Amino acid sequence: MRKNFYSILVATILTFVCFSVSTAQSISDLRINEVMLENTDNYVDQFGNRSVWIEIMNLGYNDVNIANCYLTNDINNPKMYRIPEGDPVTVIPKRYFMLFFADGVTQHGTQHLNFTLETKRFVALFSSDGRTLIDSVTLPNLPPNTTYCRKPDGVGNWQVSEITTPGATNDIFDNTATANETFAKLDPYGVIMTIIAMIAVFIPLWILYRIFEFIGNVNQGKFKLRRKKGAKEDSIADEEEQISGEVIAAISAAIHLFKENQHDLESEIITIKRTSKMYSPWSSKIHNLTKTPEVRRNK
């Protein structure tokens, strides 16, 4: 039972650690990545309309559900449009994008907002509590069919781009070296990579070792305490069962007296007395006769 308890405890700790790592990337990983203010000859939505569109990117490495978050064009009205829940399209895969259309036609679906950007060139994304600002951008005047986008995606500086990439990366024509290429230049022989891999393996093993060592010490401590307590109880019981010498002496004396009183007191001296009659009186009848009573008269 105890082994099962500790197994469940360790599994719970590991699950909590893994869950913490997996949930570390969440709504806060969303970014406004690209916005088009005037669409005359660009992206067409599912209804065949050319609308102003806003691109949201998931920077994390796990899927993020944007449902119940808010999009607005007014910082003083953060709950202008709540993204409905229950639509699979609101789940943004890792390192991927989702488009929203600022056309004011919400009956066209989840991705169609209830506001436009004709008068206000501002977009903000709020968390599901309606108070926490996740990201925002104020757009400059843009020529038709151009976008205001971030390069690199989600983290770079905002810039005007004539090459629009709705639902795709903004780095498609960027010649900047990737992280892998940069790391390859820094570590051409793989020494740093080897050290990192060893650290990634041995540190969790060391943590598990310390956890199991702690559990073992706790068990040993409890066992020693239990054994010491049992030995103490046994010694107390032995002391309680042990009979003192005085009691044993009293019992011995009582037994001795009891045995002595079972026989009459007998003299150990033998006396031989000679008789005055020289004959054997066994056949004499004189002892069987009684005297004739005599009458005594008072004078």
C-alpha cells in the first residue's frame, strides 16, 4: 500500500511538472502579426468578399484556443467582439496563424468581426477576462493592398510590406539566417549541443534520484522508529513479567511450610523400658476381669 502511495506521489509530481511545462505557453503566446487596411485586389474570404483582415499568430509550441478572447478597435472598449467558443477554427496550431475579417458582418461566422477599421486604425487583443491586454498595434496610413506586419513573425519590428502573406509567415522572402544556421556557425563541431543534451538528460535523472533518495530516507526513518518503539515496548513487557527475588523467596518459604505441616511431630529418641512382669501377659485373663465393687459406708 505504501509503495503504491509513493508511486502515485512521484507520478503526480512528474505529471505536474509536465503539465506546468505544457501550459507555460498559452494565450499569452498570441500576437497580432499582420494587418491590411484596404483590400481592393488581395485576399478573398469564403464568401468571395475582399475585406480588411487581421492575422493572429500563435508563437507557442502547443495549440492555443483563442475562443472567449476579445478583439477591439477601441482601447476603452476592450470587450467589443468576443470570439465565440465551440468552433474548431478558434484552435490555432503551434507556430501557425488565424485570420479575422473586420467587415462588421458577424453573421458570416466566427472570423468576421463586428467592427471595421475605416475610422480607427487600431487593433487590440484582450484575454478572456476582458482586462488583460495581450497585444495591440496602431496602424499608419497604408496604400491599398499593402500590409503592416512584423518581421520576424510575432517578435520583429512593425514595417510596411507590399508582399502580403495572409495565413502564412512574413519571413518567406527574408534572407536572414535561421536559428539553426546561426547555431551551426557558433558550434560547428557540436560540442555545445552535446553539453546541452547531457544537461537535459542528467539533470532530470539527478532530480529523480534526489526524490527517490528522500522517499527512501523517510521510509528508513519510519522503520527505525517503529523498530525502536517495538523494542522499547518489549523491554517494558519483559520488565513487567519478571518476578522479583523477594516474591520468589516468599513463595519458597510458603511451600516449605506447607510440606512440613503435612506430618505429625515425631520424636527421634527411642526409649526401651523393661516390664516388671516376667511372663508374657498375652494369655493372662486377669486383665480381662474387673474388680468386685466394694461398698463404702460412711462412718
